[in-house]
Amino acid sequence: MSFPVAPKDLPTFMCPRRPTQPKPTFTALRHRMDAPSYNPYPGDQAELTNNLRLDRCQKMPTNGHHPIQLGSIGSIGDLSLRYNNNNDFYGNGTPVGNLAVGGLGSISPENNDGGGGLLADLLYSLSKSTISASPSPPTIEHGRTTNCGCEDRLSYRCQECNELLCENCMQAHYKVRVTKEHTIKHITMQGSLPSPGDSPDSRSSLAQSPPPMAMGIPVAPQSLIAANNPNSTLIKKTEKELEMVASMSKCIDQRNALINADIHHMFDTINEHLVKRKEILLAQANQVGQAKLNALNIQADSLRLRLRILNGSPPTPSSISPTTAAPVISRPLPPMPCEDDDIRFTASELPALINSIDMLGHVASSGCAGLTMASGDGLKRGIRGRLATFTVRVVDHLGEPRRSGRDLISAIVTDKTARMSHADVQDQGDGSYLVSWMPRREGVHEISVTLRGRSIRQSPFHPMVRDSSDYFQVGKPYVIIGQEGDGQGQFCRPWGVACDKEGRIVVADRSNNRVQVFEADGTFRHMFGEHGPGPGHFDRPAGVAVDAQGRIIVADKDNHRIQIFTFEGVFLLKFGEKGTKPGQFNYPWDVATDADSRIVVSDTRNHRVQLFDRNGNFLSKYGFESSSNMWKHFDSPRGVCWGPNRSVIVTDFNNHRLVVIEPSFSNARFIGGEGSNPNQFLRPQGVAVDEEGHIIVADSRNNRVQIFEQNGSFLCKFGTSGNQPGELDRPSGLCLSPSGKIVVVDFGNNRIQVF
């Protein structure tokens, strides 16, 4: 490939050359690359070029002026370059219309080129933009050249002489008396020669901070690349955001400095007052003490004088001081001594002061995403088409709960089709935020909760959304588990039942004195327990529950206690004993836990319900044990569960109704009455509440299950007396599986039916 002849009027790059060397020729090697050009010299105007291309050329045998024809890139003309045997390439930019061409710095030599070097991989762009002008090449300065003149690579610079030196000349420079004190720095960028007009600062900056290199060619800085980059808008936005982050960091430093100054000032002021008060109190104590000492000294002088008189020795003038009263022998002796040591210091305000100091000042900040948490059913489950909610409680960087609002909380919900929507965030004004979202599809969703763009703890969350329950279709059982007996999967008068979050079914096998666990499909999994009073033993266990930690909680009815186990049946702890005091039981029948693992127990023969924390510590109770006719108000409660808004729902067994206890455990309302019609009961036992607030009751002696709206309105019922699938014989405990199925203990038939 050859270069077409360029127009003669194209300006050329000119630089000094050695006239004794022959003019070189160019031969194309068909090696092309694209890259933007870059002006590596500070102070010169930087302009962008693109698509700069030039064929790889053979070795240049001479220094001097060498024209390059550019007609192959369009009718633009030729380009004159200068080249020297130090393998450095220079050019003074010369405008050509809208074109300015300049030197590109160092060109790396190929291997074994003898130091003369090749013009290697020179990149060129002339189509749309311009190339910036480079500084002038080395010149004569103060009677000497700026290059050392050797054939070796120039790798060092003398700051005082402004000379580029090779390795040997650098060592010689240090040995010469005139130059041995000069400062010499290593040049990290190959061929980065300075302009003679550069200041020492700019030269130093150039030597220490070379431009980036790619395959021996200087690479344009980010600001030059961005102009024709398809991501230029995003680059500018990112740069702006980076500036904002840096500005915010500076603001934080300034704010910290101001706060530190305020704290120092406050405590310096307090210290000043404390020092003053200390001096006053010390002065008062010394004043009182000195007054007492003076009085005692006078008394001592008087007594010594009296003693001399009594001994028959006349007083000497020195023994009589102006303050000493003349002793009278007949006068009764004065009190001994005339002063006491009653000097007291009372720090009456010290406890209050210490408490005030402990509370003195308060350092607070905005919310910290890494410490902020969210809780609520809306993070775990949802019903399609129904509003789901959860609460975000913001914590600051010190781990303290925020007491005010205005934090930037955001929540984004993504369904299984990757469709995203924003949840509604309501600022409660006390550091908590109520988040509401409306699921439109079934399946697992993802909720990402952020504070100022950063995810809070445990985010994202993955609630399961299911369709609204259609209880009018209930009646045919999906699974039937067990029959009468004492083997695996067999029961004897079972009562309580519960499901864990995986849908596994836990049954209190009452008269077999054990607990059995089944998979969701009814397959036997494991069992634990035996008859006895010791830990892990049972005496007719009735109620059973699984808490948020996966622990199995059992109402050990005839042992009058509650026992807690791991899911595998390992004993953890127990609490309670027979009695009527808080924390004691008289046949506890059923248990239930909430999201905080609080435990509520139906204390049957004490006609009350008791509330405990997760470790069995008594919290509260509701009942009428102090009333004369307590059974008329609450007679033998059996089933118990947590209802909407942290209420507790209990089956009032002998009063044939439901009792809904308010969260305060001080008031209650009643649903239903005795009978066999809808909204009536005969000996109701187990009770459960679904995610939509529906109340599901095992109407034992009516051999059916009734379902009510949250307000107590009758919705539907299923079940009739019998022993066929779907029929019931005195249903007792019941619960709901995570998928919304109703699990019923068919007490008289010694089996479990799942509807």
C-alpha cells in the first residue's frame, strides 16, 4: 500500500534535525488501529479526535522533516512529522481549515531496533474533530541542549538544568561537582519531553503524573473521550453525582467540626462553673474549720493559764494574751471543748446532677439504612386484591430509634412477571413508616425497601401472595391422616394441631402422651414425648403451636405447665405449675403465638387467659377469677388464637360463644350464643383466623366448622356428623396451613382432615 500524493499547500510540522543524515522513506505494513489522540502536555489546548489511522511504518534512519501523505483518508493533504533517534516524535500543530494537527508524544520502538525505533501503531483521526497542538521539541537552552545526546533511552530529568538524561548520564550528573546537588527525577512516561516554556512546576507535574498509555500510545482523558461516547449523558450524570457525594462528604466533615466545637464549648462552660463552685465550697469549708480552730485555740490558752494559777505559779505576761480572759477560779469550768467537729458537706443534688449529666446533650443523626428494620405481615404474605401493610422503624447511626420523620423511605414491589410498582409510604412522624401495597398477582413477590437509596436490613423481602379464600367450596378433604392406635401416624383422642411455615403438621396426640409431626402431604415425619412429669414428658397434652423461630410449644395440660421444644423435639424450657397466681395454671388447654413469639394460654379451670413473652415470663391476663359468678362471664375457655390487630380470640366452651379480647387485655366483646343455627355454637373448641381476618371455629357438638367475617357476621359452614371423608365427630383443634387450607382434628374419629 502506498500513500497518494498530497497537495503542495498543506502546512507541515517542522522541527530541528541533523542535516547530515539521509531522508527516510515510509513503507506501509498494513497494521491499523483506532483510538483518540491525546495532548499530554499541561497548558496546551486539548481537543478531541476520532478514528485516527496511519499505517505502521518502517524504521526511520534519520532525524528531521518527513512528509506523510494523507490522501488515503480523503483529500485532506499530507502531514509532516519530525522524528529523532531518541525514538521521540514531535510536531508543532498547524491549522488546516478546521484541522489542527499536533505531536502525540512517544512512539514505542519495536524489539531489536537498535535504539532508532519505529513509528509504531500511530493512531490518527481527521474526519470530524481536531487534534490539539503539542509543545515545541527540545531546543538549545543556556548553551546546552535539553537532551544528553546519547543513543540510550532518556529516563531521567534534571530539574535545575531542564535536561533529559539516560541512565549513564544521570550517574555522571551526580559525580560532577557543579551538578551533583541537582534534583533528578525518573520519567515514568516514555518520551515525555517538556516544552522549553514550561515552568518547573508544570515539568515536575508532567514527570510525576504521566497520562495513561495504551499499547505505547497516550490515551485521552475521560473528559475528551466523553464527547463522542454514546454514554456521554450517563458519564456527565455520574460525574455530577460524584461531585455531589464529594460535596456531601465535605459538608459532613464541616458539620462534625461544628458539633465538636459545640460539645467542647458546652463542657468547657460546665467545667468553669464546676471549678468556681468547687472553690466556693472549699473556701466555705476552710472558713468554718478555721473559725472552730480559733475558738479552740482561745479556750486552750485560757485553760493553760488556769492551770498555772492552780499550780501556784503566777501568770507570766507572755501567758496572757489579749484574747485570753482572766481566769476566775471560783467560776465553773467551761465545756470541754467549747467546739465540736461538726462540719458537713451535703451533696443533696448529686444523684440528680449525675442523672442530668448522663442525659446532658444528645447527638442524633438521620436514619441509617444498615440498622433500620421492617416488620409486619405485609412482608411475609398477601392476598391478591387486598391491601397488605408493614412498618419500617428507622434507626440512626448510633443504633438509637429515630423520634422524628422525614426520612427518604422508598419501597418497590416486583411480582413474578418482573412488573414493578411503588408502594405507598406514610410518615408516622415518630421515626416509623407505614408501608402499604396491593398485590395484583399470585406467587412470590419481591419488596425492596431503601433509605436514601440504600437497602435496609434484610431487604429485599419475599412475601407469598395467594388468591382470596373461597370457603364456599370447602367441604371435600384433600388429605386424611391417621386412625385410632398408638403406632406411628395413629392417634388416641387427639386435640391440638398447628402448622409451621413450611406447611408441616404438628399434632398433640393427647392420650398417647406425645406429639407427632407430619409432612404437608400427610407423610409421617417424627414424634417425641412419653408419659411422665419430667422435662420432655407429657400428661395428656392438649394444645400445640409453632412460633416464629420454629419452636414447638405444648400445653402439657394435666402437668399444669407449658413446655417448649425445638422442631425436632429437643426440650428447651418449661414454665408454670398448678395454682391460681399469675404464671400458674389449672389445666392449660390451648396455646398460640404471634409474630413476636409471645405466647397466649387458655387457663381453663382458672377461667382466664394468660399472656407470656417468648421465654415464659408473665405479661398480662384476662378473666373473671375475682368475680363471684365468674363462670357466667368466662367458663372454661378452650381454643385460643391471635386475631387482627393483636387481639386474642377464645372459644368460651361452656358459654357457647366466642370472646374477642382487645390488645390491652382489659375489655372484650362476644360473638354468637348457644344453639345449632348459623352463628350459634354447642361447645366450641378450636379457633383460627386467616390472613383476611376470617374467624374459623370448630363447633364441636354440632359436628361442623363455622366461618365468620372479621366483624362476626356468619359467612359459611361445612361438615356433618359421621366418619366418612368430610364428616366430623366432635372436631376439636384446628389451624390454617400457609397455603390457606383448613386442618381439622377429627377428635371422635381419631384422625386429621385437611380441607
